[in-house]
Amino acid sequence: MVNSYSQNRLSITNPVGRGAKDVAPLPVVATRGDHMLIQQLINGLILGSTYALIALGYTMVYGIIELINFAHGEIYMCGAFVGLILVTVAKVPFIPAFLLAMAAGALLGITVEYLAYRPLRQSSRLAALISAIGASIFLSNLALLIMGAQPY
């Protein structure tokens, strides 16, 4: 005796009664919701990777010089703005713009370390912390002044 599941399955996939080998499988069609789910998974991986990269930078800086670098996020922001300007305004291809944005972020990080943190290396931790907060405020307001409140 054939149960109702197998009868239903046979009637849908094999309407004329041939064997299962003769019937082509139905194609799997991705719906719009599937595409959106895949895109959101990719967005989550990219955003999570960015958060992990920033957290790794915070951890490395604190582990090496024992200073919380509050300007760390602003340095990433300035590098991102350089990449955005290179791609949208200067029409530089993505890979060279990405490399130039990384170089600009590295150069800015070296400059901030040289101007704001190195002179206070032998001073109290509070002075270095205040310098880090000041560098963060300076860079965020500089980006606001240059790029405007709604850049793109």
C-alpha cells in the first residue's frame, strides 16, 4: 500500500506514470526575498568585519602603548572619505582608490601619533587621554567642516 505522501509526490512529479529517472527535476527559482536575504547576509558580514577591524586596532594600540586612542574611528572615517572622493569625484577605479585611501589613513594615523601622542609619552596617563579626546574632536569637526553635514 502506498501512503498519501508518496501518492501525492508521484502525482505531482510524475503525472503520466513514468519512472522517476525520466522526469527532469524542477528548477529552483530564487525569489526576491531570497536575494534580499543573501544581500543582508553579505551586508552583515561586511559590517561585522569593519567592526572587527576597528576593535582589533583598538586592542593593538592599547596593548602596545597602553593608551585608548579615541581618534581611531575618526582616522578610519577620514580614510573612508578619501576613498569616497576618489571614486565619486576623481573617478579613480576602486582598487587604486582603496589602496590610496588606506595610505591616506595610515599617513593621518602617523601624523596624529607624532603630533598628539608622542610629545606626551612620558607624561601622566590623564594628559595622554585628554590629548586623545582632543584629537578625536578635532578630526571629527575637521571632517564636518570639509565634507559638510550631508556630503553625498
